Amino acid sequence: MNLNNRYPIRVVANKTGLSTHVIRAWEKRYGAVEPDRTDTNRRLYSDEEVERLQVLNDLTNTGYNISQIANLSLDELYNLLPEEDEDEQTGINYEPEMRTSEIPDNLFDDTESIYELCLKSIRELDEKTLESTLLRASTSLSQPVLIDEIITPLIHNSGELWREGTFRAYHEHFATAALRSFLGNLRSSLEVPDEAPSIIVTTPIRQVHELGSLISAATATALGWQVIYLGPNLPAKEIAAAAKLRSARAISLSIVYPQGDVNISQELRTLRELVGPKVHLVAGGRAAHAYMDILEDINADMIEKMPDFRKYLQSIEF
């Protein structure tokens, strides 16, 4: 083993099958590894740390809680691994998968464990376990924690894993479909008074990625807003017409890709002209920062994180 090798976190994610989000969390919360840092504060991991993360991943997949094993030595971790029988050595596994109903209830108080189980379900295209895990998590966690520590990382990291080649395209599509369904059900389960203020939630024209909007819709509903969710890819004139029909106090837009699209810039200007100055406009999403200048010009706000979106909605007087 060459102990002089040092790897950035994305390489380590590819080697171990763990997401960058989980690697950072295991380091910060549990001290599982202690990577070196560059002058620019980037993490660099040794061969031994990569091996350690691989074994920790294997053990958590067999049911161990990361908080119980994070500080064990590498030898102690290897001793916890189940011995391979003849069938396992030939690649045949007759061990039944753990059902979600068999998972200890205390696991659902640990967001990292929930997240890892969801990611494992996506990797294996196990729709039933993914749905059951998310449903049980929704009863044990607050809605902000569920969205900020489970749903949002799953959305972002599924896309990252696909771009890195760890996930196939079908993994990303599977995750999108499952999370779209879950978020829709989550929103419909919340009761909002008829007199609550209205907010339009959608994406501008040619913006087809809607999960960010679905998260915003669920968040706004939980805060007592009457959400009119219009789906993705809608022209400014249609968004404005819907806003006027429902006397919307605010419009929330998700902008993911591409950056610097002149058509989106024009759509944003048109939307402000059509709805007038009193309607609150807010944009979020991975590419929203690329339109900061235009958003400032039309007196719209940009939100980078969901906790900030909650504060933004709470700042608007009903």
C-alpha cells in the first residue's frame, strides 16, 4: 500500500460508493476519518482512509449504525465483517434483504442512516424500500429536517453520482420519479386554510427539472401558504396569468440549467412587467446565481438554501 497517495473527495466517493455528503458528515459528526487539507482547505484522503471508508460503508450496509463503529480501528472494523461462505465467494447471495419494517426504530432518528438507506434503495432500484423509508422518516422527523437532510441531499447527490459515472442514467430517473411522487403526497397531506395567501411555484420556460420546485411547494405548504403548483417549463405570460387569477402574493421559480440563457433573462423581465411590482418574486436552484444581475434589476430575490426560503416566506406579511 502506498501511504503517500492522497485523493480528493470526489475520487474517494467513486472508490467507496459513498456520496461526498456522507463522507463529510462521517468526518464532521463522527470523526471516522481525518483527511489532510491543502492550502485552499480542500480535503485529501490517504489510501488507508479510503480503505477505512470502504469498510465502514460495507458495515453500515449490513445494519451497523455509523455512530457505533466510526471510531474503531481498521482491524476492529474488519473483524465485524461477516465471513464469506462458499455461495458468497461465488457471487451468489441467498441472504434475504432487510425489510424496512425490520429496521430498528432508532435508525429513523439518525438522518445519516436514513439517507444511506435511501441511497442504497436507489442504487438497487428498490422502490418499495425507498417509499417505505421516506414514509417512516416523515413520521419521525420534522418536515424541515426531512427536506434539508434527506430529500435535498438525495436529489443533489443522485445527480452528482450520475455525472461522475457512479450512477447510471436509470438510477437518476428512478430517484427523480420516486421523489416527485413522495413530495406530491407530502404536500397533499398538509391542510391549509382557504384564506391563506397564495404562491405560484413553477419553473421558467425550457427549465424541465422540477424537483427543486416540488421541494419549494412542500415547504411553502407546510408554512401555511396556499400553493398553486404549475409544474415545469412555463412561459412568463402563463405564470403571470395564473398569478393574477389566484391573486398570488408571491411567485417561486426554480432555475437549474443552463446558466446565462438570454431567453430566461427576457422571461424574467417579462414576468415582472406582467405581474407588477407588488408580487414577490423569488428564484432558487443551481443556476439561479447566474441571473443575479437581472433578478436585482427586476426587484426579485435569489435564495440558495431551503432554510433561507423558509425565512423569506415568513418575512412576507400575510
